[in-house]
Amino acid sequence: MRQPQIPEDNICAFRSLFLIENALRELIIEELSRVSGGAWFKQRLPGDVLKKYRDGVTFERKTKWVQLVPHHPIYYIDFPDLRKLIVRADNWGDAFKEIFQNPDVIDGTLFEIELIRNKVAHNRKVSDEDLELLQVAITKLSASIGEERLVSLAERCTSFPA
């Protein structure tokens, strides 16, 4: 069967989003583990987000045709929840204020790219402006986190005991 041609801009957008999203997930794991230990998610995730994680793992375990590859709980929550988690008062003060300096900037940046992420996730074409916004987001994150650390975080994918 002939494979369809995927728009190059969407592939580019996916790469940028992969970098941003994985780096943020791993940054959250690293920073909240540092301040609260390995089981930080039990205290630092809002109740609705913790439930989302538990429901996701339960569903994945029950789905027989999908092999469970246990990931850290942070990989079972939605992208908007990452923003909520970072700017939550206790998490912000204990872990993220020193990194991002201004909660409004990181909150706005993640909100802005959330719309682009949804386009890519639902296979809608992205625009040149979308690609520019993703580049700006990467630049902001690189400035806050450090370029090398950003890439290093994005390359991880923390597993978790099943």
C-alpha cells in the first residue's frame, strides 16, 4: 500500500512539540523529585490530575492488545495539566520560580502552543505562524532551562514500576 505524503511543516511542528513536551515532563519529574522525593506526584498533582493518571494506567493495563510500557505518571496527564502543575503555587515557589522567573510568561507560552499541539495531534495542517510560535517557545525555554539541559531532558522518557 502506498503511504500518504505527510506535510513537512507538520513533521517539523511535531519535532518541536516533542522537544518541548518531553523536556517539560522530565523537568517536572526532576525538579519535583528534588524537592519532594520520588513519590512527589501523590502530593503535588491536583486531585483531578492524579485521578487522570490512575485511570490512564488502569485502562492501559486492561487493554489486552496494547503492551504496557510503564511510564512515569507525568506521561499520563494532558499537556494543559503540565502548565497547571508548573504554576501551582507550591510547585512554583519550591521548584519552578528560579527556573522560569515569571509565571505569566511560562503560562502564556504553554497556553499559546497548546492550540498548535492540538492541531498536530488531530492531524490538522499547521501554518508558518504556528512554526514561528513553536520556535519562540523553544527559545524561551532554552533561555530559562539552558539549551543543553532542554535537549537532554527531551531525550529521556522516565519509566515507572508497573
